[in-house]
Amino acid sequence: MLAFKDLYSSDSLKFVSVHLTTEHQLESDSIFADYARISGRGWTHRNLALRYVRENYDRKQNGVLYFADDDNSYDVRLFNNYIRNVRRIGVWAVAPHVSSDGKVIAWDVMFAPSRPFATDMAGFAINLKELFRARLATFNSKCAKKYKQGPESCFLSQFGFKKEHLEPFGHKDFPKEILVWHTKTTKSKTRGPKRGYAIE
């Protein structure tokens, strides 16, 4: 098994590893007892990353923040074609319903489609200039109170955007390809229409 430092030993890849112990009160609060899917897991870790970026990067620096989880798989084209080109807040064309003029007008999802931002944590990225503009945007106790919206909606709502302001990526691609997915070895139980995606 490779150690973390060996995995990222390439001279061409610059990285920083930050870690902390889970903040027990927020992440184990009984408010989440019957709602395991939005349990607050990883909130404190993401907040540490947000604080690190705001304290160690310049607001004029060109860059994009993306929350990559260890239980997902990523196609390199996600980074090269989508994330590198985010000017404000970008979303990938898995959930958004995009109009002919390129605006997100609704969310095509099975779970809680009325959420303000019905996307997954791996389904969006934020330009650093927006992160510095909305300096107080975090995963916080207000998010816990609004947990039925999901942490993504709660976090993204703090930037003052509406869904129409988001930058959708991949909605014009054909054939449509999934560039990030939750890694599982079980057979998919996907419900609902496939919208042109190949799902095995």
C-alpha cells in the first residue's frame, strides 16, 4: 500500500495536506439521526480547507476551488476542460436543466429537486475571487438547521447567486460523458431518465 507522501511524490504536482479531528458537536448532532445522507460528514474538514486557501492565497491569484472526495473517481478531462475554465461558479451537466441560451433554469434530479442548488459536492467548482468575495461562506451551524436543503445548497447560497448565474459545463457535449462518479462495485440502481448518458 502506498503512503500518502509516495502517492504525491511527483515534482510536477504541488500539493498541501491539512487535517484535523472531526468537530463532534456539528457532525454528530441528533438533527441528522434520521437523515444520514446529509449528515455533515466532512464539513469541518472542508472548512479547514476554505480557511487555508483564504489565509494563504492572494485574492488576485488565478485559481479554482474544487472539493474532491476520496470515494469518487475522476476523469482528467473534468479538470482540464471544466474546472480550469470556471470564472465564477461552475456546475457540471449531470443535474442542471440548461436553457438554449446556456442558463441553468431547473434541476433534473430525483432527490429534493426544489433545492436552490440541487447538485452534489463533486458537481461544482468556485473561482478563488468568489471565495474571497464571500469570505464568510462556510459549512456552518446555519447549514445544519437547513440540512434538508443539503450542504451544497446551503454553502452555495452564501455566495448570493441564483441558479441562472451559474456556469454550466458539458451540456452541449455529444455524446454526453460522466467525468466524476461515486466509486462503487455494486450494480447501479439508478432511477429516472438517463438523459443521453450511458449508465451500466
